[in-house]
Amino acid sequence: MSPVRTCVGCREQAPSNEMLRCTTDGIRVHFGRNEPGRGAWTHPLEACVTQADRRRAWSRALKVAGPLDTSALLEELLVKNGHERAV
Ligand SMILES: [Zn+2]
């Protein structure tokens, strides 16, 4: 059994193997399953990432004072989900 994590976007709980762990350099949010430091978990869904963004949940979850840029994370998500990147 994987440990259960709470999605920063929709606040639903799911096993960590169904979620993405994200970390930050203080400016951007990016994938970081094995990176040290504080992590935030989200479903691998654009809707959850943007929902968390709107509620500033990323900053809260990652203990950063300012707003965080999730554009890199969204791009990683599109690649992961196999979509063509819209330029
Ligand atoms: Zn979610």
C-alpha cells in the first residue's frame, strides 16, 4: 500500500503512486519525486494544478511567501500525458 496524500488542487486523497510530488526553487514549481525538502502532491491533472494555483495552495503547501509559477509544471504534465505542446 502506498501512503495516502492530499492533492493541493482538489483536496481529495489518493495513494502517492497516483500522485505527483512537486517541489520548488522558490520561483517555479516542478516535478521532484526524489528531491529533498518540502513537497506538495497533486493529481497528474492540469485541472488540479491550476485549481491549486488559483487558491495559492502551492505557496502554502511549499511554505513560500510569494506566488509560484506553475507554467513549467503544466508543461511537464502535458509531456507526461502525451499531448502535443501547444505553442
Ligand atoms: Zn486533485
